[in-house]
Amino acid sequence: MPSKPFYITTPLYYVNAKPHIGHAYTNILCDTFARYHRFRGEEVFFLTGTDEHGTKIEKAAREQNKEPRQYADEMAPHFKDLWKLLGIEYDYFIRTTDEGHKKAVGNILRDLEARGEIYKASYKGWYCTPCESFWTKLQLVEGKCPDCKRDVQELSEDNYFFKMSKYQKWLIDYIKSHPDFIKPEIRKNEILGFLREPLEDLCITRPRSRLAWGIDYPTSKEHIVYVWFDALINYVSAVGYTTEDKRFKTYWPADVHMVGKDILRQHAVYWPCMLKACGIEMPKTVIAHGWWTMSGAKVSKSRGNIVDPVELCKKYSVDAFRYFLLHEVTVGLDGAFSEDLLAERYTTDLANDLGNLWFRLVSMLDKYFGGKIPDHSAKAFPKESIQDLLKKVTDAMSQYDPRTALTAIFEVVTLLNQKIEEKKPWVLAKDASKKGELGDTLAFLAEWIAHIAVLLLFLTPVTAKEILKRLGLKSDWILKKENEFLTPFLKPGMTMERGSALFPRLDEEKIAS
Ligand code: MSP
């Protein structure tokens, strides 16, 4: 029986602002894992999309004198455009305003209500509009929102509640007995810490009088569904829950929900309880990544310290931006972003190490062998070392650790540059009796570069494909059996295309602008 497709999701991004580096990071991570699983021959379903309901969006639309729907229609393409620019190969883009999604939300609510999982009650609380959060008096910090420290309003209203509290014990047991459910460990412990306090039922509606922009609550005209309850359901509505049974069975459970650490509680507490109440299997892993910060503060629209991915890609290339984000931090930790650091990594790792390695190899092949792969002996193929790198990279990728994978690859790049210094092919070339050694040295380097390029297909795909094209090799690799990789790719006489610099020297003036 074929294995279940690998199903990976990003959060749905609010459309009240254009995407920034934080959003780009999540999608680049997911794209890397999606590409890796396709590379391993698996079917993949990679879901992303936009979160379009709720107060935030309504407010942003009104500020521009637009209807929320029109505003969302104008904003959603900014996300699609960025994913296109970044080469994000998602399979489906869901919008919470899609009819299919709204239908699934209604179906779930009707079912939960019919089974007594939802009740109506009067609710008194303190509401923080920017955070869309209700707080109890105890949770307020000096009378303000505990998250953003802004003013809150006291509200009392009739609402619908999901009986989340009854799942508390089950959830704690589930998290403890499924070590891979929440990653990394530190975030899992945070969630378990949160679950030491009594879990309250979740208020899942807003009165229409206060919020009109959202999904209608199916059994009350006066209520709109709370934006988080609506949005989380996308992970199952996108694969046909309650609408296309066969599709749902094919894809669910999700293998990975990738989220930022600020929205882990919704994904590791609300969402599992919702699924449990619906009788749906749990996703395999929820991974919480850290934040990109600038001068110590989270990059965010409200802080006004936005880093525009489009500008960075224009200046440094899509792959350089991708390399930086994947390589700079281990998934789970925060990363300090600075353009200076990006420029430095570009120059040292990409231009000087990888770019230069390619340049030196093709220059020497041109000069000594007319641009062709020379005759060489079988020992020129470094099978054991290539096997070792493959293992390091695949182990790291199966642990959702692209930083370690990139580090292992770039260590080899450094070693290969050192090898050139040691072997001094330009000296070998002067001695006719060393022609064989010269051929072996250059073939060894070329094989390494070819194999490295294959391993970069899911990490820096543009560069990887370019190198493979220049070597005259295929780039639609599917690696099912290791042995297909542990074999020479190049034959004597094959010609290589020199091409322009893989990572051109940075133009100082352009960078400073
Ligand atoms: N709409 C909700 C998610 C619903 S998922 C069913 C939401 N949207 S968001 O647009 O505010 O944030 C989306 C994601 O971007 C979150 O995972 C958040 O952590 C991430 N990031 C926003 N700023 C970030 C950084 N500065 N750095 C890294 N990621 C951050 O929350």
C-alpha cells in the first residue's frame, strides 16, 4: 500500500498587512520540508493561505473605506506574489472566506452543538481589541492586556462556548505520551506548564452587533464565529473534512503544523481539543519556530520594524535570502536579523566559498581540459565521504533541522576549497607525468559539486538547479534508493557550461541604499 502523502501546513496569515520576513520564514521552512519529502519520492500536500475574518481585518478595511471582502481580495494576492517570488511550491492556497471552508466550519459547529460539546452562556470579561483576546480579571496585568499591555474594555454578553475544559486531563496525557507532538522540547514544557492551571472553556462566538465580519454561527443569527475557531479548521477543511470524505482520508492527519511560538497555544491546546471533540485524529507534529528580531524586538507591523523580503531578494537573490534564514538559526530559536549579517554570509559562504569553488573548478577544466570532464580513475569518486554527507543531511532533514544540513554541506565546500590549495592543480598541470593526477583531482571536485548540488535542491533550489544545468545533469531528482546517489554522475568528455558568477560580488552602493 502506498504510504500516506506528507501533509504540511503553514499558519494562515492575517491579511491586514503585507507579508514580512517572519511570514517568509515560515513558508521557506515548509517549502524546504515539502521539497525534501518530494525528493524522497513521497507525495506531498503543502497548504498555505490567508486568515481573512475578524476585528483586525474589519478595522483595517474600514480605515481604507473598503468592505472587508474587497479589502481581503486585494490583500491576499500580496501573499501569493511573495510565494511566487520566493519559489514556494505550495499545493493549495486556502482563504478562510472560501465557501468550502465556511461550509466545513458550519458543519463542525452544528455537529459539536448537537453532541453537547457547545453551550450558550453569559460571558463577562475584558477584551483587548488588537489581540482579539478576552481576559479574566485575574489574567490582566495592572488592568491591561497581559500580552500587549494595552487598555482593555469590560464586556458582558451572551456567547457560545466550546467545552474545552473537559479535555484538559486527556490533553496532558496525550502530550506526555506522544513525545513528537510538540517541538521543540522547551515549547512543549511551556504548554505543559500552561496546562497546570485549570483550562477554561473557549468562547467561540462574538455578537454580530460587535463584529459583523466573520462566518455566521450556524444556529444563531446574532452570532459570528470567533476568528481562531474558524481559522484553525482550515487544516481539515482544505482536505475535505465533512465535504469530501475520500480526500480527507487520503491526507489527514497532517504530518506537520509549522507555526510561530506566539501562536503555539492555539495549535497545541485549542486545536487538539477541537479535534478530539470532533473525533478526528491528532496531527503528528506541531513545530513552533522562533521569531526574527531586530535590535532585540520582534519584527512586526505594529512595531513598525518591517523587513521587506522583496527588497532583500532583489539585492541578494532569493537563494541567498533563503540560505540566510535556514542557516542562521536552528528551528525553534529566535534569530537576530540584520542586513549587514546577511551581506556578510552572502560574501563569505555563498560568493567566496560555494561561488568560488565553482569558478575555480570550471576555470581549471577550461584551461587544462577544454571545458570537459577529464579521463579519470575510479578512485576519483569519493563514495564513502559522499555517503557520510548524505547521512548527515537526511538525518538532519528528518529532524526538521535544515541548519545542520546546510552546515554539513558547507563544511564540505570549505574542505574542497582547501583541497584545491593542497593539490595545487596549476602545479600538476606543468608536469606531463601528473596529468592523471590532475584529471582525478578535477573529476573528484566535479563529482563533489554535482552531489552537493543535488543535496541543495531542497535547500537552495535555484542555485542547485543552475549548477546541475551547467553540469548537464537532471534536476528533477527523486531519491528513493541511496545507491542511486552513491554513484558517479559525470563521465569523461562531458562538457560543462561555465556560466556567470553564481553569487556576483555585492555592489556596495546598491547595498547601502
Ligand atoms: N492568523 C493567525 C494564524 C492562524 S493559523 C490557523 C496569525 N497570523 S499572523 O499573520 O499574525 O502570523 C502568522 C505567523 O507569522 C505566526 O506563526 C507568527 O509567529 C509568524 N510571525 C510573525 N512575525 C514573526 C517574526 N518576526 N518572526 C517569525 N515569525 C513571526 O497569527
